[in-house]
Amino acid sequence: MKYLHHPDREEIQLSSVLYALSDPVRLFIISEIQRSGERSCGEIDVPVVKSTLSHHSRTLREAGVVHVRVHGTQRLLSLRTEDLEYRFPGLLGSILEAYERTGEKIQ
Amino acid sequence: MKYLHHPDREEIQLSSVLYALSDPVRLFIISEIQRSGERSCGEIDVPVVKSTLSHHSRTLREAGVVHVRVHGTQRLLSLRTEDLEYRFPGLLGSILEAYERTGEKIQ
């Protein structure tokens, strides 16, 4: 099975998390997987091509925001809620709430 | 007096705010002005050249995070706490708390 690197919770940097979430498509992705739990890239309904979605998935993974599990040809994304809560209590919740509240549209 | 554009509070976008705060120097700047209130760029002790500081100030202003007041040759920065709280309740506080907690260093 292919190994994908994920930063340890202690290594997760605030600036990297904020950068990973500074894009409307990535905000949409985390909002979706927060609601539904683990999902494959293919199940996330965003108007971007597959390579762009892979790029977003990688940015979120490298920042420590999502965990990506490789299952056959699928990549299954889940939020690292516990790790983020441990590192930055309340942060993810306030960002998701701000996103739901203002409903920023995907360009 | 030179006019600098600031977005209206209703125009402030979550992704732009998160992008503006996704840099250790800009996180340091807002942490400083949150503590001290309005400060000039010259009073903020960051290890970057003046033009870089101007760039950071502009990024924060255009995202709606800071207000910049021109006073003679000085530019005075203050946090748009009320506008951000109105738009995204709790967000700025949770980011500043996360910053204080983990003490991300300026590279």
C-alpha cells in the first residue's frame, strides 16, 4: 500500500493550516467531509478537474488538516478533527462555522 | 490625505482572511497590534525590510483584517476586531489564541 506522509500533530503549523483553508474549494471539501465523515475524492462534488482535486487533497494533507487513506485506486479523505482540536482548540470549529455562516461560493 | 481602500465588512471573505493570516510575519503583526492597539509599521519589531512590511500591511488591509490610517509619512495599523467579529464571530479570537498557544516563530 502506498504510504502518504502526514505530519505528526505536534508538527502541525498554524500558518500552514490557515493557508490550506484559504481557498474556497478546500473550504468546501472540509465542510463536506466534516458533515459526511470519510469520503473519496470522487464523491466530493466540486467543479474542478481530478488533478486539481488531487492538488487540493495534498495541500490539506501536508498541512495536517486531513488524513488520506489509500484504498485500491481510491483516496479516502477524513478530517483530522482530534489532532487539530488538540493542537488548536476551537480553531477548526470557528472556521467551519464562519464558512457555513457566510457561504462563500466556489469560483 | 491619501485614501487607502478597505473592504466593507459585508465584503470580507473568509478565504481572504485566512490567506492574510497564513504567514508567520502577518500573524506576528496582528498579535502585536491586538495587544498594543494602533501602531505604526515602524513600531512593529519584525525582521523584514520596509518594503516587505508594506506588502504584509497591504495584504492584511485588502483582506479586511486591519485598518491602515495614513498620518504624515506614517501608516498606522489597527485590527478590525469589530468588523471581523460581526462577520465571523469567534474566528479572530481562536486564531490569536492558537498563535499564542503554539508560538510559531518568524522564519
